[in-house]
Amino acid sequence: MEKQKLPNATAVLVLGILSILTCCCWGFIGLILGIVALVLAKKDMALYIENPEQYLGYSNINTGKVLAIIGIVLSSLYLIFMIYLEINFTDEELKGIQENLIEKIKHQQQQE
């Protein structure tokens, strides 16, 4: 019998990568993609454990799962940070902080 590729191996890997790449989109997109990747990985891992000699692509599942976990952690941290900023600062305060940073950078560049 010829070995088959796990049905969601590539999808889990792609979603894991995308969950890291999109973690700075307010945290929502990366969080959703990471969770979807973990659900798909769990299904395929169960399928592989039932009959390991029939399937290929288990390394993709493991890699995608690790990337999804990293993406979920980064997205969660970014989401918490954004909520903290929204609660503690107004838009004017954030713009003032940004302008001060820009002025300091310009001043440093002029000194060099």
C-alpha cells in the first residue's frame, strides 16, 4: 500500500507561518489562524497515530503546530499590549509620545 500525505499537513504549516506573520494585526488574525492550525493539527495527529505506516507529512504537522503555538503567544501578547494602551492612554497622548520620539531621533541624527 502506498503512503498518503496527511490531509491537512500543508494547511497546518501555512497557517502556523501566517499566525506569526499576522500577529501584529491587533492580535486577532494571528490568534484565529493559530487556533485553526492547532485544531487541524490535532485532527491529523490523531489520524497519524491510528495508522502511522499509512501516512506521510508528520513533520509538517509538528512544525506547523510549533509555529501556531508561537503565533498564538505573540498574538496574545500583542493583543494584551494593545488593550493596555487603549485603556491607559488617549489618542492625543499617544500622538504626543510618537512626536517626542521622532524629535529625539532627528536630534540624534543631527549630532552624528
